[in-house]
Amino acid sequence: MSNLETKPSDDTAAGGRVNPVENKFTTALSHVLSDLGKNGIFIALVLVVVVFQVLTNGVLLRPQNVSNLIVQNGYILILAIGMVMVIVAGHIDLSVGSVAAFVGAVSGVFAVNMGLPWWLSIILSLLIGAVVGAWQGFWIAYVGIPAFIVTLAGMLIFRGLALVVLGNANIGSFPEEYRAIGNGFLTNVFGDLNVDPLTMGVAAIAIVALIVQSIRTRRGRQSYGQAVEPIGWFIGKLVLVSVVILLFAYALATFKGIPVTLIILAVLILIYGMVMGRSVFGRHIYAIGGNLHAAELSGIKTRNVTFWLFVNMGVLAALAGLVFTARLNLAGPKAGDGFELEAISAAFIGGAAVTGGVGTISGAIIGGLIIGVLNNGMSIMGIGIEWQQAVKGLVLLLAVAFDVYNKRRSGGR
Amino acid sequence: MTTNILEMLSITKTFPGVKALQNVTLAVGRGEVHAICGENGAGKSTLMKVLSGVYPFGTYEGDIVFENETMEFRDIRDSEAKGIVIIHQELALSPFLSIAENIFLNNEIKGAFGLIDWNKTNIEASKLLARVGLRENPTTKVRELGVGKQQLVEIAKALSKRVKLLILDEPTAALNDEDSDHLLDLILSLKGQNITSIIISHKLNEIKKISDTVTVIRDGKAIETIAKQDVTEERIIKDMVGRDLEHRYPDHTPHIGEEILRVENWTAYHPQDPTRIMVDNVNLNVKRGEIVGIAGLMGAGRTEFAMSLFGRSYGTRISGQVYKHGVEIKTRTVSEAIDNGLAYATEDRKFYGLNLIEDIKRNISMASLKKLERGGLVDDNKEYEVADGYRKSMNIKAPSVLSKVGKLSGGNQQKVVLSKWIYSDPDVLILDEPTRGIDVGAKYEIYTIINRLAAAGKGVIVISSELPELLGICDRIYAIAEGRITGELPIAEATPETLIKYMTMEKERA
């Protein structure tokens, strides 16, 4: 009898209501407002930066500290990229900290104990990350054990294996090339100048690329008759972003130049942004997280997608482990402790939905930066680790609460 | 004073846009078994929900008089307190709790300090189990019982609430013959204990066997109430279907060509209970430009057939052959089925068909992303163009294809589902209850789309429990019952009466 009892149709709510008489100014304004709403997380980052800039008397945005912000948070951001993908698919990965520690330890064996070339050590380590991911992905995708359980087990297993590999000792003093991925800078390629020209040059190229790409996208949409944002706002946003990039580059250029970690990150963000935003694989991830049954009945091979997601997470966890080990120049038993929580927080602060189907790479990166600025700012202010923890917890809770509230208001599920 | 235990007087229940019940009057005599018949969607369950307080007083018009008192139930607890207990088709037992725990759930027997008195609970439960004829230990977990026994636990639970009027919604739908017989005997024995029953059922022989009075409901109206001596299957069927088939269906001139799809000996078993056959040796075919209906009651195996065919999405131990244009094809996975030109629009749009948190565009492209791929990436602009084309041609009412599907009405959601499958460019579309939960205007549009698909040379299979719909749009209709095809009728020979006869045809009993 469901015919009569299901919610009756509500054609009025669906609309057919096309915008009424359009006033140019109000549409422009509403566009700006909805854009701001969508980019709430970005505004939150700006606010956090401003607050700590004031609270730290300007230390936060000093060139050296800006550089530190990137290098100190690089591995969390790398993990956040993989984590947000896992979360969008409706899973979770609690093991990434332990996997990072395990791979860091193994890389120590390769690079230090066995004396393999640095590049071979790195490749082998990443492969081991892939194997770890395949192991967990197998249980989750093909056996059907919830990711929470599998990766909770993984958290214990790989922490344990890290200790086994280390054998109660730290492995240390890595080759210089290896260390560069965590500590290195592209410095003084053009000689020792006050402002590194390479950094500024790269920034300029990035800005030009951004502008060209934005205009192409806009043209493309227009040619297909899609609505685009008002031209004023479009230009305004580009100018704003360009200025931020320039200032950021200037800060780096007056310190040591471009950190290698930043290059790794930039490449990852570009690739994974593309994967999640525009590739078929990315679409499948969103479809699975949004409605697993519908995805399955649309011919998406949901198990394979899940499997490869975890393989990918394993590789990224391995990479994060390498970067962290390189930065400390030491593979120790405590490495990666709590990374999983920071990466998960980053994804959720960045707008990923607990129920899956929603989340972006850029959101996760910004979420990670917010956590990074909180850590860094509070450290500068001399706030103890205990309060740092409490504040970060509160921020996570509020971010998700805001997300839930927002969804309820917009009448989602 | 009357001898009626229950009188529902002029009940009218309106949902926005739909009159589910119009002026229904129902009188149930004390100590009788009263059957209520009607097609899916006729209003039977709505009536029972009004009676049991699921739809509270004030949300309907009319009066409920129970034991000569006018009732104003606010919720189920109110009606249960008066002795009216409803047992739904989907049983409401907690599988991991014991029989006794389930019987006294939310009605626990408490001893000292307000703690549960387990001894007394189990003793009382044993007594109740004896009354319903279930020989099981009360501490057995409910999940270890079969459906038939679970049904008995439900009745024991009702008895524990001192039930006076027991309502059973299709109690034998999921039972085998032996369990059905036992249940029917039990209902009769409860009658001897002065418990009145209302039984909702499709099974006409069953109704004839146990009921004292039959009321037939159609289109939200009570058609007639028939006393036991006057009950015949023919009369009930006539009451159930006797509606006009005016111009609710667009004209359709079939241009039927060669056979596109043929399914032979298709068989599938229940996924949890591999001994239970759900699709039993089904043979059917579809021709180019033909609209073929599958008529069956809920649980007859229609959806099970379609889903097992479509990439083995349902069931275990699936066997049978599929031929397209005479050549055998495999449909072992959904993507294989899609690649072989099949499409299946599910019965339940929201849970199986759509990603509600995504926009129209991405839902339409979901099954055909390969077509939009260029250099490894999805061509956003082309995707927009494709989706916008469907928005216009299918008349999806939304501001743009960037609107979230969750915000659309049922009819528009269904159009998104159809767009998705049409874009996958299938040869045969299986549409499972394509107009369920959709208002009349949108139904007409869906029928028009179905006609258009047939005119374009596709084969269309429509699964529906609404006979007028099938009779209105199909060229040929199969009837399915208990997983078997029980009849095949060209539209010229199909009448509601013959179809219902086939749809309620039960297996030969030993």
C-alpha cells in the first residue's frame, strides 16, 4: 500500500521556479554570499591566521615561521589527502600513523642499515606502503569487514611491526638526499640573494597558470550555456588569490626558498584534486559514499574502488612516514603517534561528511592548515600541549557541528 | 448496545494531494474473523494505521468506536492499552533478544528494586507460547526461529498485552504452507477464546477458509462487506478491480519487431536461506518496440527476478540462460549487464536508485561515465550539456541540473532515474514500479516516456502491482506468483479478473 503512504509528491518544493526578474546587483550579491558560504572553511582559516597573528605579535607570519608551517605539517597534509578520499567513500583509516612509523622504520633499514641508494630506499618503502594498503583493502573490500575494525587492527599490527623492525633502537643519520624530502629547500639556485628569484618565479608561473585555467573553465562553461559567476567577483577572487600566493612566496623567498616538502605537496594536491574532481575513479568514490546500493546498481565495481582507495592510502601513509623520518633524520618508535587523528580531523574540519559522499581535497588541506596554525600559534604563545589538545578537540567538534547544522538547514538528508 | 466490537465511521484520511481513504465505514462483530481485501495501494494499511493510532486522532476525519466508546488514540500505546494490537507484515522483533525478552519488550515484568524478574518473565512467556502452540524454550534467541515461528512470537506478544482485537497485515505472505495452515488454525482457536481478528490478505482461498466477513477496499473506499455465506472469489475479484480505465494512459500504437531478449529457465534462491526458491524457472521474452508487463503481488518474485537477472544483484544459486538477438549473453555483474544492453530502474528510488546528496547531472551520468571520459578525465561541460538535454526532454522540473536530487519530488526523481538509464543506451529497460509514490500527472508523463522508448525500438519490461497501469500501457503481460510465471496474456486477452486469478495461483499442493 506504499503508494498512498509514501510521502506525497511535493512538486511545488521542487520548483520549476526559475529565478524571478533578475536584478543584476542582487544576483551578484547572492552569488558572492553563496560563494562565501561554500568557502566558509577558507574564511575560517583566514580568521584563525589573523587571530594568531595578533596573539603572537606578528611572529606567526614571519618568513621563517611560514616556511616552518609547511614543513611541520607536510606529513599531516599528505595523510589528509588520502584520508579525505577514504572518508568520502564512507570508510575511515585509523592505521595511518602506525603505517607511517612502520614504513619510516623499514626505510631506515634500507637506507641506513643496508646502505641502499636513497632513491631505491624510497621506492621500496612506497611499495611496502602499497602492500600494507592492499592488505587492509583486501579485508575491507573483499571480505567485508568494516574499515574501522580492519584499520584499528592495522594500527596495532603496524605499530608492533615498527617496533620489531627497530628492535628497541632508533635508526638514524639518513643520507642527505633522503633527508631533503623533509628538510630540504631549493635554495640559492641563482646565487645568494635576499629574495630568492626561483621562488618568486615559480609563484609567478603558478599565478599565470591559475589565471589561464580559470579563464578557460569560465569560457568553456559559457560556451555550453551554463551560468557563471559575475565578472567582477571572478576577477576579484583571482586578484585576491594571486596576492596571497605572492605574499606566501615572498615569505618563502626571503627565508630559504621553496621547501621540497611543499613541492611534493603541490604535486599531490594537483594530481589528487584532479582525481577527485574530474576523474572517473573520483566520481565512483563520491557515488559509493553517497549511496552504495545505487552505485552498485549503476555498474560501479564498488569493491575494486574500495580496494584501490586503501592501496592509495597505504602509499600516502608511507610517503608521510618518509617525510617525517627525513625531517627528524631518525626513525623512532614514537613516530606517527596520533597522525591518524590529525588527518581525520583535517578531513572533517575541511567539510567531509561523516556519512560519506561529501568532501574535497582542498577542504582537507585547508582543514589541515587550520590544525597546523593552531598547533604552531599556540606553541609560539607558549601554551602547553594539554591545552593545545583541548582546543583542537573543540575546534573539530564545532566544525562538524556547523556542518551538521548547515546540512539540516539546507534540508539535505 | 451493538454486538460490534469495533465501528469505524466515515473515516477520511487525506495526504497532501492524495485522498487515501474516503468515507470508509467498517463494522467488525465481536469474536469474528474479519478479512480486508484490496489491491496494493487500495488503502488497507492506511485504514489499519488510523485504527491503531499510527495516524493519531485529529489527522483524519470520522470516528472510531471501540467497545461502544469513541476513541481518540494519540499513538500505538494508546490503542494497545485498549487491547488493539497490530502485527505488521515486516515483523517487529529484535533478533538478538530471546523469545521471552521480545514478548515483554517495553512491558517488562519487574520484581524487587524495579529489576526484571527473569523467572517470572520466562514462566509467563512459556504459558503464552503454549497458547499459540509454539514449542520453543523462551530463552531461545528470536533469530534462530523461522519466519513462521517468529509470527507466533508476535502473536504471543499481542496476547501478553491482553489483546481483544488482533490485526494481522498479510500474515502468511512470507510463510510456507505448513506454517500458514498452523497460523490460520491459531487464528480460529483465538476466535474461540473470544479474540476478534482483522486479517489483511491477498490469498483468496485463505480468506474463504477462515473469515466470517469480508470487506473489500478499492481506491480508498469500502466497496462492500460480504457475509461468509455469500463470499465467492469471483465477487471479491470484481470488487477489487472494478475501476474504470479512462484516459489515464497515453495512446500507444505498438510497432513490434523481432525478439531482443529471451530469458530461459531463470532460477534464483533466497540469499539468506538457500533452500528457499524465490525465482522458479522463469521463461520470458521481449521484442523490439514492445512493452511487456510483469504482474505480481508484492513478494511474488518480480523484483527478485529482475535483480537476479541484472548482474546477480539478488539471490544465490542463480541459474538460467539469457539470449540477446538469439545469442547467449552473460549478466554476471552489473557492469556486464549494462554492457550487454540491459538497464534496471529499481523499485526503491531513494535507497537503490539515486545518490540524493548529489546533483541531477552527476546522477544522470553515474552509469555511463565512460562515455564522458576524455583523456582520463570526465568532461564536465559535456556532462552538463547531456544532463541539461535530459532535463528539457524529460521535463525534469528543477532550476538547473546542478540541483540536488534529494530536493526533487518523486516524479522528478523518477525522471532522473529514467534519464540515467536512457543515457546508458540500453536495448532492454526493466522498470520496477516506475510510478510508485508519484502523483497522477507525473504518472502520465512517465507512461509517455515509456511509450517513447518503445517507439524508439527498445524493449521495455514494466513490473507493477497496479493492474490498471499494466493493462493501460503494456502490449503483453506475464503474471508471476510464488516465483513462477503462472500466465502469459496478450493485451487483448488480459482482464483484471484473469490476471488476478493467475497472480494468486498457488503451487499445486501435495
